[in-house]
Amino acid sequence: MVMHYRLRDLMLAPALISWVRLPLAACFPLVVGRPVAAVAVLLAAGFSDVLDGWVARRYGLVTPTGAALDPITDKLFVLTVAITLLVHEYLPLGGVLLLSTREIGELPLVVWLARSHTARAARANAPSANAGGKLATVLQFSAVSWALLRQPLLGLWVGAAAVAGVVAAIGYWRRALQNSRPSSADRGSAG
């Protein structure tokens, strides 16, 4: 079964929640000098990331369009935060790269999902939250908050986020590859 992008799916509740991360990304560089406001933007983005997936699964609103939109808005938000932290010297380049291990590992997967009808259909037909991904997000946002607040032991938070990011990226890839394989019933009916 091939599933396509539909413009109307961009107006469903999960997509609208995903879209919220774009103005939050635009806002982050403006508030980075005010740590409490910057952490509030991070919390709002993290909440929207959890909420869009939950709403989609809970109300049967998982679509190929949403499956592509969610990781794109995530990556744009994280990229904006990473560049802002680098430019404002909250983290050195090495710290930003470590903090971005999940996004770097998932970038080819996001491109594949955006371009492949089969991959989007597989993700839409087997929606599930990735516990490793949620843990990586919590650790990333904790590390960024730690950096914004200029707290000690930042390296431990960045390291933990990097390890969790690698584990999450592997989990996303494993699930995407397993879901995109034809089932034994599909293989039997093809012959």
C-alpha cells in the first residue's frame, strides 16, 4: 500500500502541534541571553514533541505527511538551538556536535522518509514512540539548560545526551528498516 503526502494533513492537530516548533526555533536566538526564557522555549518545544506524537496515536491521526513533518520540525528546532549555542559561546563546536549525535545519525533517515512513499507508509502503519528518543530529548534539553545556566558538570550532561542520541538513532533506524521490509504474508502473495 503506497501512501502519499496530503496537504489537508498539515491542518490536523498533530501537524499543527509540530508546526509550533518553528516559531519556537525563531524565538530561541532572541531569548538565549535570558536563560529562564530560553529554558521555557526548550520546555515548550519538548512538550510539543511529546504531544504531537501522543495526539496522533491516541486519536488515529497518524499520516505519512505527519510522519515526515515531525522529524523535520524537530531537526530545524535542534539546528537552530545548536547554532545559537555555538554563536553565543555557550558550547564549543565539539559539544554541539556531541549534543547533535541523534540528529546527525537520523538525518539520512529523515531524508529517506521524506522521499520514500513506502517508508512513510510503514511508519504511519506502525506508529510508536521511541523511548530511547524521548530519553535523548530529555538529556539534550537538560544539557542545553545546563549550558544556558552556566552550571558545572556540563560535560557529563553533553556526554550522556550523546550516548543516548546514538542509541536513539540506532533504534529509529532499526525500527524503520524492520517496518519497511515486506512481511512474510506480503512475500507469499507476491509470488
